Amino acid sequence: HHPRRRVLEPGRMQLAVLSALVCAGHSPMPGPQVCGSRIVGRPAVRMSDGEPFAQMDSAAVSQRIQQMIDGNKVMVFMKGSKLMPQCGFSNAVVQVFNSINVPYETFDVLADQDIRQGIKDFSNWPTIPQVYVDGEFIGGCDIVVEMYQSGELQEMVERAAAE
């Protein structure tokens, strides 16, 4: 991951360094970061012989995804959970939302292969994490970090929360 080069005004440099560290998977904050919200997810369903059930059809997967998006002002599809992100990009998104102290929900795509592929098809976006605010697909890690740095993300989340 190579951050874009650009001149940052004073005071934004610390944030840029934090973002670069977080995107690389290094959180400067000790322990899990929580902001008083729950983790959305469903444990993997297995048959009694240990084999997973057959994959859900794409319409059912899309319906589950849409329900999660509709049911949460801020919804993050990520690898791992907000308590234990499993990749640097997912961790960066968690750190951004924790730092603006906004309630948000997460879904661990590693626990559900149907959703892991389905969310990519749903958004027509190839990578994880994926962030939705007020039902609108925002993007992944780089876009969320850029919007955070510009202040646009905080404004968008505040508007969504006020509705």
C-alpha cells in the first residue's frame, strides 16, 4: 500500500501518519477499540457431519446484504470484527470510525463465503472492506481515509445519524 503524495497542512500530518500506520495494519492504540456498538454477523452454519450447507442463491445473498445495509446507518463489510480486524485495510476503517466516535456495525466476511463474494457482486467493487453510510456505498479503505482526512466522512455520518 503506497499512500498518495500530497502536501498536508499543519495538524493533518499526525493524522496522515496515523492513517499510514493503520493502513499498514499497525494500530497505535493498545487493545481492541470499541465505540459502544454491536457486531453484526452470523456464525457459519454447518451440518451435523461438519460440512457447510450448500451456498445460498445470489438473490438470497443480496437480500441479506440489503437488510444489513438498510438496518444500519453505517455498515462495514470487513475481514474480521471491529474487536479483531483481520487485515490492515479493515483495521484502518475500524480506527477511522472509532476515532469519530460514531455507532457502526460490522460483518465479518471471513465467516461467510456467500457474503464475502456476494458483497463484491452487490456493490460491483472488488475489494474488502466495503463501507455503506445511510444505504449508500461509499468505498473501501483508501476512500474512507481520504474522506476522513477532508472532514467529508464526519459530515456524511452526522447527517445520516440525524435522520
